[in-house]
Amino acid sequence: MYVDGPSPFFFLATFLVVVVVAVVLGIVIISILRATVGPARASDDSALRILRERFARGEITQEEYEQARRVLER
């Protein structure tokens, strides 16, 4: 049977290709962001954790703690 114009399946296939490409791009972008931003945030958290531990053990004064905390939270 001859249909005038493109088949409805052409539009469905095109839509599915666009969706698949968008999902793949989204996964790639999220992976890149996690790889670049995630570790930096984790190291900041560990630095603050170490600072709190040092303060709790009495290795540094409250003044030193506050000063270092302000630097790390920038």
C-alpha cells in the first residue's frame, strides 16, 4: 500500500533515536561531573574532619581551628 508522505514509524524511530542519544549524553555528562567535582568535595570534607579531630585532641587551639575552618570552607 502506498502512503502519501513518510511513514508514522519514521517519526517514532527518529524520536527513539533522539531519546537514546539524550540518555547517553546525560550519562556521560553526569559521569564527567562526578569524576571531576566529586573527589574535590570529598577531600574538603576529609580536611574538615581531620581539623575537627585535631581540635578535639587538643593539638590546636580554638583560634587556630576557627582560622583553618574559615580557609577550608571558602
